[in-house]
Amino acid sequence: MSLDFLRDPTFAWVSLAVFVVVSLAVDMIIHRKSHELALKEALVGSAFWVSLGLLFNLAVFLSRGPQAGTEFLTGYIIELSLSVDNLFVFMVLFRYFRVPAAFQHRVLFWGIFGAVVMRLIFVFAGVALLERFHWLMYVFGAILVWSGIKMFTQHEVEVHPEKNPILRLFARFVPMTADYERDRFFVKRAGVLMATPLVMVLIMIEITDLVFAVDSIPAVLAVTRDPFIVFSSNIFAVLGLRALFFSLNHVMKLFHYLHYGLAGILAFIGVKMILSDLIHMPTWLALGVVVVTLVGCIVASLIWPQRSPLEEPAPTGPPPHIGPDGDS
């Protein structure tokens, strides 16, 4: 069966857009009632999204050749692995704002929706800038190396929403309820539209993804300049982020060395980008380095488990108040 029609850029982009819209719509229907995702449900969801990503990878391989297929797989694995560190921040945010487990999927759903739009803008902007200003490749590479070093030396994930200027500005102009109103973002009280604390959480999720996109997009651009490959590998990883979050929420502490592996991957991709004019590294070799690093860190974490006290239970009660002056 010929898959030459997949090579048509218009067909490829339209098909990807339809897939994203349908996937989000189906997900919204399936999870229209807020509930806490059990581990089994999350694992099934993760397996489903990974399977879709690999099937799409197969379609790219058959229609565009081994080079494009390897580039997609490399970008997909890089984005998926870097998302793990993003999940740590999500956990801290949910804990800080005391978000009930039943509401977390809804927040992540709209967070992913915003991430899809931001990634599309970042991908085209990044490709356009690199084509016009070649020297920016060294800047992107330096950013990745610096991010890797910073990630390696930063052992604890810290968030300070009360110091975020965007949240403080939001709190100054938008009236807010003191507690959650089920899974709603806005409610009307005495004829006044008020935001619930879930809006604050969503804003922080979007800001977090924006910050991580600064690392992940250049990392994939170091593998390929094809906007379709860069965007699609990002989107397939991002769409499966919610299920991955709830899957790893119970076991993420087991992989304590993974953090260092992610830092090493960022630094490696950054160096590859900086030296790309001098040394050409095959995509399959870069893929091998990424996979070996991830597997090695996971195996090391299991062989030498972290000796730490039991995790404290999640705090209960109303979410913290964030005022326009940063008071909490």
C-alpha cells in the first residue's frame, strides 16, 4: 500500500490538526465528569498515547523514509523525557494550591490545549529564526547547555506562585472566590463573575509549559529543522502528558537518578547543536545516546534506591490566597 499521499504538506498538516482536535474532543467527552484517575486508568491512557505516537512514527517512516522516521522518534523521546521534569513542577503546584485529585485532570486538559497553541508558535518562530539567523543555533545550543547544568545542580523543585507578577496582576483586577467551586473556573456571585483558584492553577501550568518549551523546542530543532516533524513529535508527547502525569505520580520518586539523566540529555543536545557545523552526528546515534542515558538512569535508580522518609500527605483545606501585592 502506497503512502505517498502523506508526503503532501497540506494533507499532513490538515490531518494532524484534525487528529489533535478530535483527540481533545474525545478526551473531554470521556472525562466530562471530574474524578480521580486510578493508576490502572492512567496506565491504560499512557499506553494508548504512546501507541498512537509509535503508529504515527511508523507512518512517517513509511511515507518520508528512515531519516524522517528516526528524526520523529528522536524528537518524540526527547520531548517525552523532558516532560518528566515538567511533571514534577505540576505535582508541586497541585500540592501548593491544594487542588483536589478529582479536579487535576480538568486543569491539565486546558493546560495541554494552551500548550498545543504555544508549541505551534514556538516551532514556526524557531525554524524561521534559524533559517534567517544561523548564528542563533549557537545561542539555542548555549541555552540548552546552561539549562542542563542548572537542572543537574538544582536538586529540589521550588515554585513561588505568590511572587509571580502575572498572578499578582490577575489578582488585582479579577475578583476571586476563596475556595474551589467544584471543577469550575468561573462562577457568578451576586451578578459578579468571579474566578476560582483553579484559574490561578491553570495560569501557572501555562507559564510552566512556556518555560519548559524554551528548552524542549530548541532540543528537537537540534535534531531536525522540518516544522512538521518538530511540531508533531512535540504534540504527541504533550497530548499524552496528562495520562503520564497520573501514571508516574505514584512511582516517580523511584526514579531519582532520572533528573540527572535529563540534565545530561539537555547538555548533550546543546553541545551537538553548537558543534553541528564542525561535526555531523547521525540522528540514529543521537537517538542511541538519549535512550541509553534514560535507561541507564532508570536502572541505576532501581539498583540503588533512594533512602528517604515517607512522603508527607497532601495538605488539605482551602487553597492559599494570592493577593495583588504577593501576599499568600
